[in-house]
Amino acid sequence: MLKLSNVSLGYGSQPDTLSGISLEINRSEMLALIGKNGAGKTTLLRGLTGLLPLRSGKITINGKDITSLSARERARLISVVPQAVALPAGYTVYETISHGRTAYLNWYGKLGETDRQIIDHAIKITGLENFTEKEISTLSGGEQQRVILARALVQNAPIMILDEPTSSLDIHYQVALLQLEREICRKEGIAAVFIIHDLNLAARFADRIAILHQGKIRAIGTPQEVLQEDLLSEVYDTPVRVLNDPTEGLIIIPRTGKD
Amino acid sequence: MKKTKDITTILVIALAAAGLLGMLLGSVSISLQDLISVFKFRIFGLEIPQSLKSTDTILFMLRIPRTLMMILTGAALACSGASYQGLFRNPLADPYLIGVSSGAGLGAIIAMSIPWQYSRLSVFMVPLFAFLFAIAAVFLVFNLGRMGGYLNITGLLLAGVAVNAFTSALSSVWMLISGIELKRSFSWMLGGGGIAGWDRILITAPLILIGIIGQIRYAYPLNILQYGEDQATQLGIPVGKVRIRLIIYATLTTSAAIACTGVIGFVGLIVPHLLRILIGSDYRKLVPLSLLGGAVMLTFSDILARVLLAPQEIPVGIITAVTGAPFFLWILNRTNQAKV
């Protein structure tokens, strides 16, 4: 579905931040991007969403090259859930979600019947029925993050990209949000790429994990394949232990030397 | 929804009242009866009787063009104020505070002082120079304010203060060395244009109208720009294009108004801000309602300017500044509290 072939990306006149990136993501799949700070996760995300032009290589969605698409065309193919951000005040939850339809609307942003149906569907999936008329800034962080998810959902794009969606949430909302995201991917056939620092959450929710290291993909595969003690210790430059819990699966903890 | 309708109704009624009072009040008051009679004679194309001749002259040569000019200017300033606030994502971005007005002022003063070969030419050159200098000022403020990284309130205001001080100083120097008539240009700098004739309205009105239509056209994208550059792009807005066009339309609107009436501050700050509190941040409502609100505010301010010290006139810019400055402090306080 989404295919990156030999992509390299970089800023200004500096050398490539990322190079030779090739990967493929399928329908309903969740791919986690992990790696040290500065490994190039955000850069890859900016390349995918068109904020940073490719230096070389190709990105295709269902065979269609997306490098030269307009912002509007791209927004119909890729939706984004940004890192926890302050949402502009003065809009209701419904209005905020409806802004996800921008790429389908005319100059005045008039919502049609189809648009409203899609919005209502997203509101239902994200469980925001009782919030629609509330002003956005009155919501908690976890609720706002669900609104952003709903806004991305109404973009009706086959690919959804999430930039550390759980970074500002407590453990309850972290799990709730990722469960919701997995449900959305399965039901709507969306492929999701998400950046995440919490390796345990990655292990729980990702179908596959890609480890970025020094501007390249160091490893890609299922959590079982990728989350190896040696590999993680190397890329994070920190000794790591990986335990296997019979019910919860992989558990990753840093070694602190208190053996 | 209902609130928007109510506010629209109130503003339309207020505008009608302001327009009427603007025609009646001044150093010479005109009675409603005389006003109606003059209009009757005019509409039916009848000869104006001698007793109403002076009333007719005052109305059609002075009061009506002046009131129309105030309506246009107020609408223009408040509308672009709303757009600038959206563009800079900052409730304090008023054409006056971000240097657009004084930039336009400098351009206009330079154009006024040049002895154009054809006197008709100067009527066009004043708005043109005003526009070019205003665009330069807004880009300067935008880039200076962003120097520390992203555009924040402090950066924007400081850049605005710097550009304002610089262009105002240049304007003063220019007035001194160019031999332009000082009293007139000084009063113009304070927003006491006052000398609106029909020919000026005919040139200014289309420019303001184009600018306003452009701003309404981009009101929805402006909503989306409130998420910031990255998210707006990801939602499908061509950010660069929208931003440049909005700056051009808003600056055209402002500078055309200023070229005509002089430098008038705070209308673009007060009106959109009050409306935002009442109806929220949807620019599709905010921009058109700011038009109405700005027209009402400036027309009333102008009436005050005429009657407060009659027969002497106060420049209308002074009235808006006296009411606007405390309001500005109130908003600053509100904004700071919201951040805590």
C-alpha cells in the first residue's frame, strides 16, 4: 500500500539525515518507528507528509507516486495525528473534527451530507458523542488527543501517521488511544505509521517495528524479531533487558546495574 | 448560530443609526426634516429651493462623502485587523501595531510631496505608494518578529514598535524637508483625513472592495491556518500561497483606507477582538462581521471627533487611540493570564 523506495531526506545544505530508506506497509497494518532521539524518525515523518521534499527515491501509495502532489491531494491520502499540540481556541469539538475534511471542501468550507456522515462516524468511533458542542480548550489532554484522532480519521486517507501520539498521556489514555487506533486500522483498513518512544507500547500494539539508527533502517520486522537485547542495547547505547512474560509478551527494561 | 444573527442585526441597525447621525451632526447641525427634504428634491430631480441650498451643499459635498469614507475605512481596518490576527495567530496584530499603517503613512506622505506632472496622477499615486510601503513594512515585521525562531507575541510587538518608530521618524523628517504643508500632513498622520471628496471615494472604494472580497475568499483557509503551518499543510491547505495572498489583500485594504483618511489605529484591534469573544473564532463569520463592526465604530468615532470640541475638529485617529489604548492593555492582560 505505502511504499518507500530508497528515500533520502535532509535539511538545507547539510548531509542526508536519512538515506536509503525502503519499506512497505500494508492495509490494516500498524508499523512503529523507534530509535534514539535524533535517529531521523521525525525527519522521515516530515518526508512522508510532504513537509520536507525528498532528496532522492520515491514514495508511492497504491502504486501512485506522491512526491509531486499538491497539499490538497496529499491530505486525501495521508492523515496526520501530530504530537500533543495546543489546539486553536474558539472552535467546538465538532468544528475541529470537521477541519479534517478540508481537502474535500470548497473555498468556503461548506460541509455536505456525505461530509457530515463521515464526521458523525468518526465521532462515534472515538466516543466523542457527548462532547461535540463543547469548546475544544475545555477538554482534557486525553480527550483532545481523541479529537485529533477523529480529525485525522475524517480525512478518509488510507494512510495515517501518528507522531508520538501518547507522549503527553497517562498510562490509561496511552493504552486506550492505541487500542482505539488498532481498532480503526483493522476496521477501516487503514495503514498506520507511528513514532513511539515507549518500547513496551510498541511491542504491544505494533504489527511490525522499524528501528531507525544513524539515518538508516537498522532492522525491521515483528516485535519478536526486532526487540532483541543486543540490538536495542546497541542502538540506544544503553544496556537493555528483554523479558518474556507468559501473558503480556515482551517486556523491555533498561539495565541499571543493580544485578 | 442564533447569536451570530442577533449580532448581525444589531450591527446593521447601529450602522444605519451611525450613518444617519453622521449626516445630521457636525459643526452645523442639520434637522432630520431638512435632510429628508433635500433627499426628496434630489431623488425626484427637482430644483433645490434657496433655503436648502447650503444644507444640500454641506450634505453632498461634505457629510455624505465623509460618512461614506468613515464607513469604508472602518470596515477596511477592522476586516484586515481580523485577517492579520489570524495570519499572525495573535490577538494583538492590528494594522497599526504591526507597522502596516505607519508604513502606508510614510508611502502616502512621500507620494503627496512629489509634484506629479498631472495633478490627477497624485490621486492614484498616494494609494499606490501607501500600498508598496505597507507591504514592505509587514514583511519586515513578519521577519523581524520571527527572528528568535517562531513568531510570538513579544517578538511581533517589538518588531511592530521598531518598524513604527522608524517609519514615523522617516515620515516626520520627510514632512520637514520636503516642504509639504505641515499642518495638513500632521493632522493626516493622526488620522484626521477629513477631506474626503467624491473622487477619492471612487478610487478608494474599489481597492477596498477587492481587498475585502479577497479576505472573505480566504476566510476558511485562515481557520485552518490557526493550527500552524505544518498541520495546515497536512490538512490540505497550500500554506505559502494562502498566506501571501491574504497579506496582499489585507494590506491593500488597509493602505487604501489609510491613503484616504490618514493613520487610524485600534479599530482593527478592538472590533475583531470583541466579536471573537461574542461569536468565536470562525473567520467566515468574523471577517464579515468585523466589516460591519468597524464601520459602526469609526463612524461613531468620527461623529465624536466633530462634536466634542465643535467647531474645532479632533482627528478621528485620536478618538480611536484614546478608546483603543486602554482596551489594548486589557487584551494584553487577558492574553497573559490565559498563558499562565
